Amino acid sequence: MTALNKAIPYVVAIIVTVLWSSSFVLIKLGLKEVPPLYFATLRYALGFAILAIIDIASSRGHSRGYSGALTGTPKPKTAWVPLIVAGIAGYTVAQGLEYVGLFYLPAVTTSFILTFNPLFVLFIGILMFSERPSKFQVGGFLLTLIGAYAFFSTRISWQGQWLGLVIVIISGIGWAVYVIVIRELQRTNRQSSLRVTTVSMGIGVVGLVVLSAATGEYAPLTPDLILIVVWLSLVNTALAFFMWNWALKAVAAFKLTVIQNIMLIEIALFSFFFLQETITPIMVVGMALVVVGVVIVSLRMK
């Protein structure tokens, strides 16, 4: 495999982080109009519908003798148990509770807590699978945490926000389970990225519908909210989750979640340009440490 081929999954992952960072701004705007679980359900239900249409069309093309470049050649037997686990953990728990967390916490606090996701991935990976990062990679991850602390040291408020804190931590654990299960599913069962993304998201949407219905909270859809939901569903969900899961085929779950910490920098830039938030020198130092830590983890292959 050439250096260019090895770099492509990392580039894809970084593009996804940009899309997901923009989601924080859009979600905060949307939460001014609708309840969090209702908002999350709208986004992922539409995202699932888009993926399902593409998956069905691709499957028909493959059955007619086409190459199936989008889907590859999945095993005839669907691995339902891991897909159910991934769907509930990655969408019902991780994404649903992230919306709830953003309702209770500022976006910067939420994104800081989620920088600990690689730690969750590391511990779960050790318990469930044999995949382990090197000491050098763990050192790179610790450097990203130091950078994250420096970045948010003057901006984080913990007092009176314990409920939101617990919710976001559970969300992070759910995401860690998702990336580990999806990576192993694609590696060991040869499931296609499009198929596992579609099926797991559909399962997760069922859970979101149940939770949203249990709250009984709804709100009318304004034109601005409809635009936000459509963009989040089409680009930041259907496209981005497919790209992320495709990258998981080639990049270890621990590494990919550390790369995800680049979102700290991206969220700061989005906040600066769209929310008029300032960037201080200590925040610049923190961003630099995060970048260095991510590079260390990314370049040192086990």
C-alpha cells in the first residue's frame, strides 16, 4: 500500500470532523426552537432514510452484475447482534444524549468532555479485543488532553451542571462502543461501510423514536429549522457517518477517536466566525498541543 493510500482514510476522517464540528453550532441554534431528543430523532430518521435509499439502489445495481463500488461485497448473513449494539450505543445513546447534553451544557464544555472518548475506547478495546495502542500513542493522547485542558481552562463552568456532565459522559461511552463494534464488524465480518452505517442507524433511530415519544415533547418546524435538519441529515449524518465508518476499516478505533479531538480547534474557529467568541493566547497553545498529540498518534502505526 502506498503512502497516499494510507493517508486517504486520515484525510477522510479530518473532513468528517469539520462537518461534525459545524454540527455543534447548528444544533445549538436548533435547540432554541425544539426539544433535544425530538431534534435528534428528526435528524437521524431523515439521515437513515437517505442512506436506505442509496443502499437499496446500490444493492440492486450489484445484483444486476455491477461492481458495487459503494458497498463492496458484504457477507450474505447480516451480523444482527453487533449491529443492534452499535445502533443503540452509537445513535440512541451517543447522539441522543449528546443533544440532551448540549441542552444543559455550553458547546465548549460538551466538546471538552468528549475529548476523553479515546480513553473510553482504549479501556473497552482492551476488555473486548486484542487491539491496543503503543505507549507512544498513549503519550500522544495524553498530550491532546493537556492541550484540551489549556484550551478550555478559562471557559469551563462545572458548578450546577452535574446532570449535563453525567449525560455527556454516558454519551461518550456509547460512542466508544460504537466505533469499536463497527470497526470489528467491518474487519471480521466483511460488512460494507454503507450497509453497517444504514442498518445500525436505522436501529438507533428506533431507540430515538421511543425516547422522544416517552418525553412527549414536540415543536412546530420553522423554515430555518427545516433547513438545519435537512443539512444535518444529508451532509453531517448520511454522508459523514458513511465516510467515518469507511475510515474505520483502515484506522484503529483508538487512533480515529484521538483524531476526532481536532474538533476542539474546529469548534473554536466556528465559534469565532459565527458566534463572535474570542480566541486567547492560552487557547492557541492548547490547540497546538492537540495538533501535536493527534499527529503523534496518527503517524506511529503499531
